[in-house]
Amino acid sequence: MTGQPARPRVYLDHNATAPLRPEARAAAGAAMDLACNPSSVHAEGRRARALVEEARSRVASLVGAAPAGVVFTSGATEAAAFALTPDLGGDGRRGFGRLLVCATDHAAVLHGHRFQRDAVTVLPVLPDGLLDRDALGDALAAGGPALVAVQAANNETGVIQPVREIAATVRSAGGMLVCDAVQAAGRIDCRDFGADVLLLSGHKLGGLAGAGAAVAATPDVVWGAAMLRGGGQERGRRAGTENVAAIAAFGAAAAASAPGPAVGALRDRFEAALLALAPDAEIFGRGAPRLPNTSAFAVPGVVAERLLMALDLDGVAVSSGSACASGKVAGSHVLDAMKVKTDFTSGAIRVSFGWDSVAADVDRIVHVLGTALHRMRRGRLRAAA
């Protein structure tokens, strides 16, 4: 039997994981060919160490930090747990009795810190997803100096927080700001955020999973106690032999990442077509600054799980909110915090473009989405009859 060749799939889930960049693949391959411990003092070990330090410089350059401030971890989740500790210090201060965290931050920040539960205050957001800065000011004034965690750009909606202004507010109250820049890095300029610590992830940039970093973005950061203890790797801040291949790929992906207008044009083109197909669609965070690659939306009466399955069967990969919930389609704490109506939250879909996205990808998802919505609407009409 012969048939039509299968159409190539379209991947529009970069916020979950970006496809591996050619530069990162080459860097990882070179590191695996070397296959040596970077703590060894022989020539092979020194070459492995050189790869790690080159990656450290590249990651630091991406966010405008000093290479010495980069602590490599297994990913952003570990970086968050390492940085969000009561004994983080800086500018003459050592330790914080409380943590203030934005309600729409990633679960790794909301639940992965090292503070006691009763020492944590969750800060609300406005309906557009931006931090309620009046609530931040009130919380800062309500007790002693606080460590504050605010995501630079939301992984579900793409909403960008005014990090510089938030950092100034926190600093004036004697606090420090830890900023999850996982989604922002490589998509917007993160070199002058003013935050004290930035959290990064290699695979969001087009590197390999298994490498992330906590970055001291200001020179006065004094790291807290190490989580992983043993050897003296990462200057005693994170024990364990470095994942040289993933770190090298992280550095290569960081060097290849450059914010540009092209991906934003794709996102805008998609949203215009979406609203033409479904004028009643809700695009979350549309009234706030957003990442140029991210579109989170819902169509009334359309359940996310059914729409995800329809798109997947027709060769288009997108997601529903965060991809960090064991592959489940579940409710979104982000949309709940934004007080989005339930009939929209049940249908929330996230489309995220990236470095390998092209105009044809927009045409494909619009065609497939239009077909799926037509079928679902026709099914609802039949059921109602």
C-alpha cells in the first residue's frame, strides 16, 4: 500500500523545552568525546575544566553578570532551592527571617525554597498578571527585611514583571530580590534587571536538560549554605562532579541566544488569526508586557484536554499551562491568581514559539486549530439539538 507521506510535526512548546540548538549539540558532543573529570589536574582534566569555565563566561554574559557569580546546578529547580534560603546574604546583611513570593511564580519557587511555611507570604497579582506592587510595599513594611522572589516572565502567560522597579523597592526596604529568569533569558534583555540573584535553565535556551544556574547578579551576594555537600566543586557551593556535556551545551545555547523581533511577529500573526477564528477567545495577559514568543489563550466552551489531543493528532505540539505537572492537564495556579473565570481556565492553551519557528508553523497551527474548533462547535450544536 502507498499513501501520502506523513507531514512533519510542528513543535510550538518552547517554554517547556526548546529544541536542541546545533551549537549546543556540537558543544555537548565535544565534551562527551573528552569524557574527563574537570577536577582532575592532568591535561585531559584541564581541558574539561576549560569547557566548564568557557560556559560559565557565556552564561554570565547572557545576563550581564561576572563569571565568578555563576553557580552551576542540575537545573533551575535546584538553583531555586539553593538560592531561596534564609541564610542568603549581601551588602553587609546575613540572613532573612521571611520570604515574599509572587503568586504566579513557578512551583519550583513557590514550593522549592528552604523557608518554614509560616515565614512565607504569597503576594497577589492584578488581573493582567502583574505583581500588585502596593501589596509588595505593605508586606515589606509589615516586618523585618525580607527575601523576595519574583519571576521575570511567566512561563504560562509570558507576562513580564517590572523587575527593575521591583528590585529598587525591595532594596530600599533592606531586602534582596531573587528573580526566576528562566523564560526571560534569551528572549528579552536580562542584563540590567537589578535583581540580586537570577535563576536560569539550559534546556529552555536550546541546551540539554540537566544544567541550570544560580547567578549572583550583584557583586555583594553572599551565598547561603550549600544543599549538596561533599567535594569542593563550584567553589564549595554545589558538590558533585560537573555535568560537563550539559554545561557546555548550556554555554553554547546562551551564546547563540539573542532577543529579536522575528519571533514576536510570529506570535502576533498567530493571535490575529486566532481572534479571526474565535472572536470570543481570551488571550491571557494581553494588556501587560509579554514575552514575544508566548501566547496563552482559551475559547469559551472548549476544554483544553480535548483541544490538545486534537492538535497533537494533527501534528501540532502545544501545551496547557506549565509542563511540569507530570504531563497532566490540570488547573493553573497562575490563572487562578489572575482571577480568570473558570470557563476560561478549563480551556487554557499555551503556544510558545522559539529559535527554530517559522511562518509556516503559524499557518499550520491556524489551519489545524480552525478545523478542531469547527468540529468541537459542531459537536456542541448537535448535542444541544
